[in-house]
Amino acid sequence: MSNSPSRDQIIALAGLFQACAQVDSLARTGHIQPEALNTALVSLLEQNPASCEATFGSVAKLSTGFDAMEKLLDSDQRSKVQDILRYALGLIYLQGKILKNTAMLNKIGEGIARTNNQAQHFSPDHDNVISSLADLYSNTVSTYRFRIQVNGQGGFLQQANIAKRIRCLLFSGIRASILWHQMGGRRWHFVFYRKHMLEQIQQLRREC
């Protein structure tokens, strides 16, 4: 058994859970925090960050992710984040599939590089960039038989602009999950290191 989860692992997990929390918010209410969407898109487009924290800009931009993780690790509040947890576990599963598929990884990398050039002319959260990333998700991740089933209001889920943003958020969740895995993160950490993870989250909040 490896060492307990590191600071970088917790940061990457916060990125994953923040993306999933925003998917849940969009699907249920049709709304999303603009800053959280921007953070997700920046993390997806940044393929060579100087550090784990730099992937998301700063720890302060992951407060929603920390909130979701704290609820997950608290048995009294876990029921409030069941869909968020389901999305996160699904993305971790897809991350494992993608990491074993070199052709898929290359296709995703090339597509993100092209979209990053587009973002330089507009902005990370411009509609053109969102459309490009959503299409890339559809043409790569969505080709797997396993799909993330998003729960929410049909009226919102059927709106093209919301569906595109959900795909982008799921994509950024996979990015964060890959980062977490690269940092040594494993699913069993949730079972054996709950207290340690909570302590790490609280420490990161104090840094904010």
C-alpha cells in the first residue's frame, strides 16, 4: 500500500469533483458558476502546467470541489452528492480506458492543441472553443460503450448550449482524473484515508 494521498492528489481530485458538481448544477438548474466553467476549460486546455495547482490557476478556484469532497467524506452529508460521486467514479473509469488507448490519447491531445490555438484568439470560455471541445468529446470519449448518464431536468439537458458545456465539464473531469492518477491517486484512497483527505482539504482551504 502506497503512502497516504498527497496535496497534489487532493488538488486534482478537487478539480474532478468541481467539474462533476457543475455538471449536476447545469443539469438540474440550467446555471453554472462562470468562474468554475472557466477554471474547468483552462485546466483542459493547459497540457503542460508548471505544477498540479497551476493546472487550475490556483487552489482558491476549487472551492466548489472541496465542498463536494467534504460532503462525500462526511457520512451525514454523503447522500447530498450521490450523483456527483457517480459522475466522478464514471470519469475515473473512463480515464483508465483512455490511458490504455494510445490512439485515443493522441487524438485527444491533437484536438486540444488545435482548440488551444483557437482559445488564444478568443478566450477559453468562448462559444467557439466550447463547441470545439464538446465535439472532440463526442468524437472520442463518447465512442466508448460506457457513457456517463446525467440526471437533471429534460428541458435543460435538451438545450444545445447546456449539453455542450456538460460535455466540456465531463472532459475536464477526465483531465483532472488523469492528473490525479499520474500523481499516484487510487480509488481505494477513499476507503483507507478519509480522515487524512479531510485534513488535507481543510489545510488547502486555510491556504485560500
